[in-house]
Amino acid sequence: MRQSQLFAKTKKEIPKEAQALSHRLLLKGDFIEQIAAGIYAFLPLGWRVHQKIEQQIRKAMVAIGGQEVYLPALIPRTLWEKTKRWQTIDPPLFKLKDRHQTEFGLGSTHEEVIVDLASHRIKSYKDLPLFLFQIQDKFRNEMRSTGGLLRVREFIMKDLYSFHASKEDAISYYQKVKKAYFQIFKNLNLDAVCVEADPGTIGGELSHEFMVLSETGEDKVLICKKCNFAGNVEKFKTIKTCPKCKASLEKFSSIEAAHAFYLGTKYSKVMGANFVDKSGKSQPIIMGCYGIGLGRLLATVVEVNHDQQGIIWPEKIAPFLIHLINLQPQLSKVKKVSEKLYRDLIKRKIEVLYDDRQDKTPGEKLIDADLIGIPQRLIISERTLKKNCAEIKKRKEKKPKLIKLQEIKTKI
């Protein structure tokens, strides 16, 4: 992609209300733009990152047996009423009527829809277990949208729902999902802590949140350094000593990166989702559900992976892998070598952002490169060409080094 054609304009000034570091950097780098409070557009750089996070999550869900579905955002009131959540869900639903005066709620979560679908298809223990996931828009009628992508009113979320014949099987799969989540976070260069949590309006008798420690985070977690117990303050309130080993607890600010719920029969009972067990008896299906908000996860990556100059994207989700910079496009030799190198990288199917802009100074180009945060920077200039070299630097490293032009194919 030629940067001269990229739909992105980095900013020097950003709104004062952008307080969270990720919010500031994503706005400044033109990854996102606010449309209304808690509602954001993803621009090409931001959407490329978002899609790569989606790919990482989809790969992990398929690896643990997930089958992908896509559920509607418009959910009829009749389904919400079956679980009595039309009035009680928190935050409250966005509600609307069609031209026939039929009422709908915009999906903030999809338990009602997925259980309704499953109840039509799961009849016997032979149909279980079953694992269904989707990656889809969610709408949360938040009173207070803060932190850019950290707390929004519209976002894309991965939901995984599991259906089981026994509690033992459900808990076994719960552990398998936890392991998959930790691998996702590792791929995104995030160190997550799994904490016992309050299930809230989703419900169920067992719940865990995956927290990334960050000063920006609105959640508070209690951690025991002695036995590794971790819990959300919302669940454990005012305790000061570990409930497992009685050692002192430390409190940290954190960002919730994912959530897991063992639902049991909470939804299947009220919605009549049953199966016939091996003895011929009808039983309610046992369930679990597991969510990751993609936009929040993207922002969390930025909160953790940055320096004073800008973002440092992990390689697996970076918008591009190489940032090729023609430092002096007005010089014909520099332009010729840069253009050839760009074509070679494209032929090799290496994702490259080529800074061919004519109206930017070398200093402005380097500042933008640090802000955007692509993993490797490759610079062509008159100085480097005098040595038949390019300058190469990894974004997370301080010092650049020279590399012979003929070695680029083997080094990158």
C-alpha cells in the first residue's frame, strides 16, 4: 500500500477528552474516528488490525471445535421475554419498533437467540456436546462511554456458546476455552490474569474474567502473590486477606479482555431447551458462554505495547509487517531503488506500507512511522545508498542498522 494513497492523516492535536493512552494514540495515528459518544469508525489502518485480531480468535475457536454462525442484531421482544431480560438486563437494551409496531431489542448479548436455535436441533445426548461461535456487532446502552474503544456503545464481539449433557463435560470444556484464551493473549503480547468474577446479568454459578493489568483500567482486581489467587473487587468487595491462604492481597487496576461463564441450565430451563439422556429421560441442556470484545482487545494491546513515540504492534496483528520509507523521493536514484524494493516485497506477498509521500519531510515521515508502529522499518536514502544499503530497525528496538540491498531478500 502506498502511503500517499492511504486513507489516513496522522494528527498533531487530538481532543482533550481523549484521556486513555490507547484512545489518544489510535486517534493520533488515524486508526479510528469518533462518530458519536461511544461509537467509532475504523479506518483502514485500524480495520486491518481489527481483522487480524479476528483471525487470531477465529483460528483459536475452530481449534477447540467451534462452528461459526452469524446471528441477527435485531432480536424480537418475544425472545427477550422468555428470560425476563427485556426489562432487567443491565445496561438496558436499545429498543425499537418496526412499521408493524413489533418490538425489537438490539443484541447486547445472544443467549436467547442461540438457545432458541439449539432447542430446535438438539434432541438427544448423541447431539452433544456442541460448540457454536459468532463474531458480530453488539450494542450496549452505556450511560457513560469512556476510554475510546475500552467502553463503547457499539462494538464487535466474539461469543462462543457450548452445549453439554453433563456438568463435568461443561467444566472440562470451560478449562479448554481458558487455555485457548491464554494462547490468544500470548499471540497479542498480552499477559492476562484469570480472576474469579461476578457473573452479573449473564448469570450462572461460575464466572472468570481475563484481566490485563493497566493503570488505565477501570476494573480493580485483588491478587495474592503467595498462592496466585485472583479475584475481581466487585465479587470480593472489601476483603483484605486471601480466601485461600490468608496472605495479604494486592489491588491492581486492570482491563477486562475476556469473560467466561458456566451457565448451567439457567437459559435452557426457561426456554425449554432439553435433550433425552442415555436413560431416556428429558433433561435441560447444560451450557457455557465465552466472550471477547475485539475493539477493547485492540485498545488493550495499545495500552500495553507502546512507548513515548507511539504504538508498537505485535507482529501477528500489525496493520503491515514492513514500513518502507523513501526518505528523499525528490532524488531519482532513491526513488528508483525504493520503487523496485516495494515491487519486490509485493511480489513476495509481504505486507508493506510504502511511504512515497512527496509533501512530507524526512523528520515527519520518521515521526509518523514511530506513531503507526509497524514492526519493521526499512529506510532508503541518499546516505544509505552511498553504502549500497538500506537502514533497518525493528519498532521495539532503539538502534537501526545497515543492511546490504542484496541481502534484503534473505533478511526480511
